[in-house]
Amino acid sequence: METIKLYYQDAFMRQFDAAVLSCEPVKGGFAVVLDRTAFYPEGGGQPADRGILGGVSVLDVHERDGVITHTCDGPLNVGEAVQGEIDWARRFDHMQQHSGEHIVSGMLCAAYHCDNTGFHLGADTVIIDYNADIPWEGALEIERKANEYIWENHPFEVLWPTPEELKALPYRSKKELTGAVRIAAFPGADMCACCGTHVARSGQVGLVKFLSCQKFRDGVRLELLCGQRALNYLSRCWEQSLQIGQSLSVKPQDSFAAVERLQRELNETRTRCVSLEEDIFARIAEENRDKGDVLLIRPPMTSDAARKLCDTVSAMCGGRCAVFAGEGAAYKYAIIHPGHDIRDFIKSLNTALNGRGGGRDGFAQGSAQATEAEIRAFFGA
């Protein structure tokens, strides 16, 4: 006997009474079948509901051949009358995401004559794939139109057409459908074959917000947020912009221009620092002209700077140059000995100084977990 699907009768039903038809132990809990249920089973890209059933937790819900099975963390007695209560916050979130996806997909598919080839309602965002090259500007225009439609508060409709009626309907579907087909419609925006739960009116979606648009196969993949998720995301972005603006002494909406100004100043400062660094490295190299093997222990610097210093000094010293940059017991090193095979030397160095790194053709670079005294002792030996 197929399970009566209360979530189709009323998607806003939070509590219901039902009879337990079967309960079997399974991996991860107990498989419970009821005569009727308001718990939505995973399907059509929408995750399953969670909640409480007869005092035990519902961990997952699946449907097979019209029978809905609830995976619970405890057993229920067959024949017992139980009360179920779904996790409403989770359900309503899924309804907002799913309905918002229908509205934007209907508009995008109509505007770009494409199909929705993939839909995943994730824990954080909604991912939708389309088989058309939709530009970001086009997605944002649809976002604007979809929000206008949402705020106009259009009613949601469900149709169960006969096969003849179905042939005449301009509904979206990736494949030809047979049997009883449920058509979910937001008049003026979308009409699509769908088994999911939806809001009663478009206004309950709240708003939609696209986050990204990336090339995917022969089309694009869009990332979407709807309803409370979109509000939470935009609120976090606003708080961050507010903090950035306060730190830069500008209004939040002016923070990007202020950041661009800082980036220009930073790049100018980096250019000056590189020039000064090159002058310092040249003086150090001159101080070590013709001294043969040289060991330099310097304050912390980047690996690239350590390599540049080592390269500059090795060209003047006439021997092996080793630069260790760091402090305490953490150093980055660069070692150059032109024309020499230093692989064995680097192996012994890494062993003695707890180092990691290597190279070839007379050059090696890495790091060492050793103190200055330990480094000097190794090279002294």
C-alpha cells in the first residue's frame, strides 16, 4: 500500500498523526513505514525532512514504489498510533530555496532557450546547471526580474493533468514523462514537472541572490541563495563592509574605492622596498667579495628574498653562499655553489638541522628547525 503523502495536501503541515505499518532494524537505525506522512523524502534535488516521530528522531526519509520509509534512531511499535513533527525551519528553508530556483530557472530558460540540466539544494547554497552560455550580466537581470515577481506575491499552483492535458502544457522537463505527473507552476514565471514542496505564494520566497556564474560543460553553473539564506548572506556582507569602512574611515559603500587606493599605495611601497632591498643585497655582496664560502644569518624574509640575496652574494664571493633567514628555531635557507653538486651536502644539512628542502645544479632551498648556534656549529664543522 502506497503511503499517503500529506506534504502534497498541505506543504505547511508541521504535525500529523499516523499509524505504524512496519518497523525493521537497518544499518544506522530503524526503517519505519507509516500509513501516511508529512515527512518529505529525498528526491528531485531536494533533501529529506528531519524531525520527531513517536518520540524518536527521524534521520532520513526515502521513497520507493510509492512507499515512504523513515530512518529513525529508535524503534516504534507496529500498529501504534504516533505523532510526527517535522523540523519546520529546515522544511521552510528548503521550500524557499526550491521555489526560488523554479522562478529563476523558468525565467532563465525562457530568456536563453535552454534547459535546467542539474539542480542540487545543498546545506549552504543551491547549485543549478544550464546548457546555455548565460552571461553574468544576464543572470543579474533575471535576478532583478525574479525579485520583482516574488514581491508581487503571485500564488503557487499545482496541476495533475491528464495525459492529453499534459501534452498541451508548456512545462519544463528534461525528459518525456508518463503516468501521473505533478506540475508545479508560478504563473507568469515557471511551469515545471516537480515532486518537491513549495511556498504558497511567491512572496514567501523573500528574495533571490546569485553568488556566482561559472562555465560548466556546454553551459554554465549558477550558485543561488533564496529567502533567509540570502538575507543572512547579505547581512554578513554588510557587516563586513561596515567594518572595512570603519577601518578605512569611509562609508561602507565606498570601501572598494578605498581598498583600491590602498592597493595602489601598497604596490608603490613594494616597488620602493624591492629597490632598497636590491641596494642592500648589493652592498652585502660587495662586503663578501672573494671571501670564498660565506654563511649569512639574517632576520626573517621571504623565501624569494633569501634566494635573491644568496644569488647576489654567490656571484661575488667565489665560493659557496648559504643564507639562513629567520629567528628562534625556524629558518628558511637558500644555498648556492655554482658548478658544484651539493645534493649530499644538503642531505647532511637537513639531517643535522632538522631541515626540509633540496635542489639541483648547485642550488638548494628549504627550511630548518634549528637555532642560530646550531646552524653556525654545523657550518663550522
